[in-house]
Amino acid sequence: MNESRVKIIDRISAIEAIKQLDEADLQYLNQLIVERLKLIHQARSTALMSAFSAGDRVGFQDRQGRYHRGVVVRLNQKTISVETEGHRQWKVSPSMLDLLGHPSDRVWG
């Protein structure tokens, strides 16, 4: 658990307070929650992204379950561009990548 996080002392009271909100207040609260979740996900992605650099050897599994190995070509805003054997380029979420070895190691050729 994050020590700096605000703790709700009495969740039952919070739930009861939410039950008393009207539709406009619930929509506002929902907007705040969605914005906060986006910020948390963005921070997590940025932290994961910082573990990679152009030239790193990486591996990942595609949607069909096949494992690919390649080299990081570029760090994008939300994804990492990876070039695999055969010069195929993929845009992969940093959470899906495994760092495989030293950047000077060659994957192919």
C-alpha cells in the first residue's frame, strides 16, 4: 500500500454519502475518478517505459500467443516500437515487453 495515500476511515459512511448524491453529483464524482485512474495508469506506463531504451533486446507475446524477439526502435508516447526479425515493426505496450539482454547483443544478422 502507498503510505501517502488518503485513507477512508469509515468506508460505510463513504458508501452512505455516495448513496445520497444526485445524478449530477454522481457524474461529477465519476469524472474525477476516471481522471484519477487515467493519471495513475499514465504514471505506471511512464515508469515502465523508463526501463527501456532504443537498441534494447526485448521479447513479447502477440495476441495469438506467439512469442517474438526484437529490438527497441523508438519510445513512443504510450507504446514502444519494436522491430522483429524480417524487419516487421510492432507497437507494444511496455507492460507486455521482457528485457532480454544487453543492447550490444544482436538478435539477428
